[in-house]
Amino acid sequence: VQLQASGGGLVQPGGSLRLSCKVSGRIRSINTMGWYRQAPGNQREVVATLTTSGGKTNYADSVKGRFTISRNNVENTVHLQMNSLKPEDTAAYYCYVVDDTGFNYWGRGTLVTVSS
């Protein structure tokens, strides 16, 4: 199973980015898809999750109202639309999935830098 995140980059405060993550390989049924981030010296923070059954979403308070997680079932991808970005959103962003046994998969991150 491979998860490949993309879409990171440098953006000015107030700008937007859309992250994408392609899930490939043989995987059992996916229960949850999500994104977490980690900045140097900071703890890992789960910013958004989406359950595949029912499509329930959850967001960290720090991104609520600014970030939106979505899924493309056909392409087996998960996206994170990030609007109104702030310097404190600067971090490496990682996507992950949880299968129906509770096993977590994650891939290499994509770096987001918010700076003027």
C-alpha cells in the first residue's frame, strides 16, 4: 500500500492550497481517511478526518472553517482544501488511512509553507 501526498508549496498568508493523496495497492476496506501535520519542534496534529461510511468529517479547532477534507471514490484519493492560510499552518502534511482492522497506513508528507 502506498500513499502519495502532493500539492504543498509556498503560499502567502490568506492564500489557499489543495493537497491530494493517492492511495494505491491492495488494501482492505478503508474506514477512515485523514490528514495530520507536524511542524519542527511541535507535536503531530490530526487536522481532518473523514469516515468512509457516512462521510462524517472532523476537524481540529485550529483549522475548523478554513480546511475541508473530501474523497474521490473512483480515484481512491483524499483531498484537503486549505483556505485562509496562516503562518502557523506551516508544517509537513501527511495523509493516512485506517482499514477495517484498525491498521493505519501513511505516506511521505508534503511541505506547506505560509509566509510573506
